[in-house]
Amino acid sequence: MSRNAQFLEEDAAVSYEEARVVILPVPYGETVSYGRGTEKGPEAIIEASRQVEFYDEQLDIEPRRCGIWTDGMLDIGVGSPPEKVMADISERFGRLLDDGKWVVMLGGEHSITPAGVRAAASRFPGLHLFQLDAHADLRESYEGNPWSHACAMARCLPYAPIRAVGLRSYSAEERERMKRGLPGYQALHAWEMQADDWIERAVQDLRDKPVYLTIDVDYFDPALMPSTGTPEPGGGQWWPTMSLLQALFDSASVVACDIVELAPRPGLHHADFMAARLAHKLIGFACRTVLA
């Protein structure tokens, strides 16, 4: 396989065969409904990653030593039917999983997540989805499109039960669906994250279960993460979120992940760097037992 733009510096590059981790960039932004630019997110994250230190001071490891391969930008045909786009993403994601890789998919908008979840669910029986997000994304359709980013979790529910954390914005329609009861769906709202036991509640009953982790960057407070299409006040902070992720990786078997909805803005490169550092942290959490 040919060399692609590398996550982290070129000194971190290894061959595909040597890599435990694969970065899968998916520049898709067809259904955004407010701030645009998510199709530029993967490139911005990879570019910013070149400023990330190899050493993780919290985990006391260099995550790059597990071997990281950066795949080429997935070719998403402009104007392609969403069903074909999702099928193409799922096919590539599945091939990476079949090769034994731990996949970090970089979006792109949140509508790409169901494709990754579908691929993982067919290979990891009993898969659960752990969602960090400001929005529920449980609409059956939005602006006439059932494949909208606002419907991402509704499209995931057929494949995996969902644990949503950080919610603080959704429609009356979505609230009614929650009140009626969605089998396998649980939510921990942002205001509930003030309680002392919120992390324990977030990860309860997930021990040893296969988990797909999806992080919409609007989960974070917009003071930290302004570069996203639909920012919401009152979001997650960095170190409490790292404690949550550490608890999740300590408890569950996280089999793959994605980071979505970064919409880069000129002059706000700190947001791109934060998304790159987040990806680096996830790789560290996934590989720490191998590298310790």
C-alpha cells in the first residue's frame, strides 16, 4: 500500500502490515444543517497532529509505538446517494477490522457513524455504542433525509444499543421517542455530569462488552471546541472527559471509534489541535496495556 499523509509526524510512520491502528479519514459533509465545513475535518486533524507530542504525559507511553497507519482520504463521490456512501464506508471499515486493525475514523459529519457501527456490529456480536454528543441525533428523518447527521443514532439503533453522554439539545419529537422507550437506549444529560458518580453511571453494565465509541466534537463546551457546525453551551471539559474515557477503556472492550463534526475555521487552529490530541489520547487508551 502506498504512503499517505501521516497522522503525527513522518517519523511515526510504519507499514500497513506493522500497524495496530489505522486512521480512516472520511471527508463527508453533505447533510450539515448550520455551520458547514465538516468535509475539511479529516485533513485539518491530520495536519494539526503533526504538532502533537509523541509522549503522553498522563499514560506515560508513546502511543505511536503501537504502530499507526493513515489510510488515504476515502473517495466520497460528490452527490452520490447516501446509501452508496454508507455502503462504501462500511466496506472499507470492515476490511480494516478484518485485518485486525483498531480503526479511528475521522469525519466528516456524524452521518458516517452508522456505516462504522454496521461494520463493527457484524464482527463483534453484542456490540454497544457509546456516544459523546450534545445532540441526541434520534430523528427518523430531517429535512426529508433519513440519512442526515441529525438521524445518525436512529440509523445506529438497529445495530447496537446506545449509551449517550453529554446531551443538552434535542427536539420534542426525539424526547417523545425517549419517553415512549427505545429498547437499548440510555442517556446521561450534560447537567447530570455535575453529580459525583456520573462517570460510574455512564459506564455501568459495560464491563467486558464490545463497544464502538463515537465522539461528536460538539460534546465539548464551545469555549474549548468552537469549530463545529452546531455548538451548544454547557458541554464537556477536557480532563473530566479523559477520566470518563479512561473508565470506559478500563471497563469495556472498545473495538473501534470515530471523531466527527469538526468544521475547521481560519484562525481557530486550537480546535483542530484539540481534535488531533483527542485522537492521540484514544489511541493511547486503546494501546496502553500493550505498551506499558
